[in-house]
Amino acid sequence: MDKKIETYINQIVSQLNCDEDEKREIIDEMQDHLTLLKNEYLDQGFTEEEATQKALISFGEQKPLAKGLQASLFPFYKVSKKGTWILFSLYSFIILFMLLFERIIIRMTDYYINGITYNRYITTPLDSEGISDFLKYNSNFIPFKNTIGYLNGTHHVNTDIIINNTLGNILLFLPLGIFLPLLFKKCSRFMKVMVASTIISFTIEILQIVLKIGRFDIDDVILNVIGGIIGFLLLKMIKSVITFYRKLQIDSNEIQ
């Protein structure tokens, strides 16, 4: 196929928010239309380059075409996009409030005990020798150490704390695995979502221990990332089901 036509089509299709199968179908249809247009101009006596240029001009500008195609694929795309951004903003605020802002407020309003500010989020040893002791009592770098402790009962804590620190950490990041691919084209792949979830969770854990509003726990990062991955796979499954039913409808219409 003509390189100019190929580039033209790819630039249009790259702007679309749809499945790869749908993109391939659109590419095939556009190739057929542009090839027919080009052949018409060739029959009129134009050179190869002139025929290609005229076919592209006749077909239309890329941005309006991309918008029209997106509207035909998903008529309420703009509304749904704005709605998704609003939900994502709300979700981000809730996560940041729960994991950072609320803790900062609570720490600022905590009371004094024997002239020392009480901090419910960290452990401060009386004979502390600095940062090494602080990290020793307030961090866990061994994967699944605390999670296994919660599950086998070696950590004698309330059931709600166990659920919050295991299942809660997974559910907390599950929506993130759904929002990232929907809103950011760069996060449409598994590895991208996993890396983004890791960076976000790790950053929150670092901020918590630096601000002394929580302990650093590698288990939290791992469980958060698992939640993000589950959300991503759930979105993929939903898209696959929708695509499958669309194909069934197309096939049934063709038969009729």
C-alpha cells in the first residue's frame, strides 16, 4: 500500500478509543475506499503521487474524520469521557484523603502524653538511635511477611484490621486498573498498568513514613498492584464480552 495513505490512515485510527479488532476493521475499510479513489484519479491520467494526494484531499481532513468515526463507534463518547474523569477525580480524592490527608489532620490534632506528642501511626522506641531504629520498627521490606502473619493468626489484631490490610488493599487499587486504560492511552497495556500502580502505591507508602503518618509495608504495595491488575483484567473481560456481542449482532444483520 502507498506509504502516504498508510500514514494518513494510521494517524486517524491512532486517535480512536476502541478495541484493536475494531481498529483493524476501520483500517481495512479506509484502505479500500482510498484505493478506489486513487485508482479513479489514475484513470483520469494523474501520476501516482498526484492521484494519492488528490485521494487524501477528497477523503477529508484527519481530525474531523477521527471525531466522526469516534462518534459513530460510541455516540456518547464525550459525555462518558467527562463522566469517567469526574469519577476518577472523585476516586483520587478519596484515596488521597484516606491514605494521606486524613492522617495528617489526625496527627496534627493528636494529644500529648507526658509532654510528648502521641502518634498512633508509628512506633517510636524510647532508646532510638536514629533513622535505622525508626525504619526497623516502622517498615517491612520482606514480601508477604505481614500478610502471612495476619492470615495464620500470629498477628493478634481485630478481624476488621486484618481485612483492611489484606482484601482492603486490593480493593483500594482495583478501580485504578480500570480508570488508567480508559483515560490514558499509554496505560492500555498490562505492563503499563502494573508499573503505574507500583509507582503510585510506592509513592504513597514513602510519603506516609516520611510524614510519619504510617508504616512502610512492601505487602501494601504488592496487594495494591494486585488490585490494579485485577481491575485491568476485569476491564479487558468486559470489553471482550461487548466486542463478542457486537460481532454477533453484525453477523446476524449480514445473514438477514
